[in-house]
Amino acid sequence: MAKKQTTTTAKPTKVSAQKTKTAKRETLDATAPLTMKQDEKPATKKVAAQQGQKKSDTRKACASKQTCAKTTKSSVKKETVAKDTQAAPSNQAVTLTTEQPSVSKVTAKKAASAKKTTKATAKQSIAKSSAKASKTKVSKSKKADSESKTTITKQAKMAAYEALSLEECIALMHQMNVTYSYEDYYHMLMEEGDLKQLAAKIDADHQVSALKSTYAKDGCDADLILVTIKKVADTMDVKVADYKQLKQDVAKSVAFTMGESDEENAAAYLDEFKVAEKLLMIGQRKEMDQTTALSALIDADTVTFFHHFFDFAYALLPHWQYSDVKFYEDFAYAILSQYNDLFEQDQMRIQMDVADLYIAHGDYAHGDELYHYILRDNQIKDYIYYRYAAVYQSIDYNKAKAIAYSSRQYIDERYTYYAQIQAIIDQE
């Protein structure tokens, strides 16, 4: 034959040698007279021998008719095509066929190929559409973010400002050419009580609005000025806006009189201490050294207030802790150091008050030391000796008499407190 025969199976399976021989023999008998190529090797020697014996007969039969081989080829092809179109079971005999695929297989392959091409095209189309949609979504998202930043509400912006620390606000103010420090804002708030008016003044002085800064682009704008001022004001114990209330607190303190309730006395003293602290702070911040200027500022009698506070502390602190005495000593001296008129009036009085409080708490050495210092520093000593002896009367009667006797080297009948000192000496 002109073309090489090949073996085609639906599913390769193991077939016994004997079955293979029988199938091939049956096929050859059905397709006779069928010639084989010289280089084709029979499946077994037995089949080759049988085919050799039949070669001469086949050639003679085909010599008289030249169309025999063509007819045989046609019948073999038809038979093979017919067999191929049937789904052969895996355990049936293997059928010899030619290399040319059947029409049905070619059609099936083309259909499968077309189907794959269609799927690939569809996938590419879907992928392109998805990519395009994704780009569009990202683009819209970026645009939305950009628009949200540029169109941020004032409420959201102010909330962001409120979340900033005071240090961060001051730093952002520097970006807008307002180079004030915390102390600068503090002093301005000691002079100006209207926060909005102060913010407008800062804006005008530094032309903050003219910069046209925006929160979305620069992280700050002119609205930050008022926020910064309010944050500074929140850290201040006293400012101009508090003067009205401070005046009322001074009047309330002066009107208070100690009663029998320790709780009420303690609460009143703490309130009065806070008022005294604010008055001291105003003097420090505004660099005042006279109570007259302080009184004019808050429209209240501050001298009367401080004297009431000193008397209150002297009466109450003997029943409090020793540490409270030390704290009061430092605070009272700070007040005298700030206001010169109070220093001239009350320096010796506060020193003796503190000495008496130490002695009342059993710190006699410290109390005696303070009295000895006061006596050395003053020419008129009758009042000092009287106070010194009197504080020991309820603690150590003999020591009180000794202090009174020692005063005689400095005082006589001419001094104001001679009689009081003599009374301590004469007391049985």
C-alpha cells in the first residue's frame, strides 16, 4: 500500500497476545487481497508466514484487474471510517486505520478550537472591561478624596483643630507668620478679656487672612487663631475674663467668720487660699508691686482681703498639719515679696505668726530661732517680747516667765506692751 497503516484506539488497554493475533487474522481475511509494504513487520511470525503463502495468489488475482488495489483501499477506508464513528469499548480488538483523520474528528477539533478561541476572546474582553472599570473606580475615588479635602466642612475642620495640642497650635501659627510664644498669648489674655476681639487683632496685625491659607492645602487657616487663644486661656488660673468673678470671691471671703464646724472652716480657707493665689498671680504677670493697682484692676479692696486671709490662717493652722504651716510660710512670704506696701505693713507680723505656728506644732527650736532673729532685727522690741512670751503660756509656763523677764533689759514703763509683759511675770 502507498500509506502506512496506524493503530487507533479510543482508550488504550492491555489485550492478551492471543486475542491480538486472532483479531489481526480476521482483519486480513476480510480485506484480502491486501498487500503490505516490505518494511512492515508482522505482529507475529505465524501471521507473516500465512501472508507469504497468499502473496502469489493475490498478485495473480490482481494482475487481470488493475483497479483491484484501489477498490480494496476504498473498502478498507470505508470500513475503518465506519468503525471509527462507533465508540469502541476499551476491551475490543484494535483496528488498523490510515493516518488521515476522519471528517467527524476534524470537525470536532475545529469546533473545540473555535470554542477555545471564543472563550479566550471573551476572557480578554472581560479582563479589559474589568481593568477599565477598576481604573474608572480608582479615578473616581481619587477625585472624591480630592473633592472631600477641598470641600471639608468647617465643623470637621474645627474638630481637627480642637484635637491638636497647644504646642501644635502655636507651631502652626508660626507657619502663618504669627511667631508668638505661650507667654505672649498669656500676657495678651491678661489685658484683653474678649477672645474674639483679640483673635481679630492678631489676624489684622499679622495679615493671616490675607495669606489665604486653607486647611485642606496648608493644614491651618485664620480660624486657628481663636482656637489657639482659647487653649492658652484654658491653662490660665486667672485672666481678664475672670476679674468680675474674682471681685465677688474677694467680697465673700472678707465676709466669712470662723464657726464651730471644722468642715466649713476648712472649705472656706481653701477657697480663700485660691483667691489669694489668683491675686498673687495677677501681680506677677502684670508686674504689679502695689496692692492699690491690684485693687483698681479688679475693683475690690485687696488689702482688707489679705489681712483677713492672714488672720484666718493663723487661727486655723494650729489644728492642721505641720506641712501646712511650712506651705503657708512660703506662700505668705511670696505675697509680701510681690506687694511692697504689704511688706512694709506686715513683714514682722507674718514672721511672728509663722514662729508661733511652729511652736504650736512642737517645733520649738525653729520657733525660737525665728523670734531671736526678729528681736535682733528690730529696735522696738516690746511687742515682739510680748508675743514670744505669750505663745508659751499654754505650753510651758516657766519658759513664758523667763522670756518676759529677759525683756526687761530692753523695755520699761515707757513702752506700749510693758504692762502685758509684766502681767505674764506676775501670773501665779
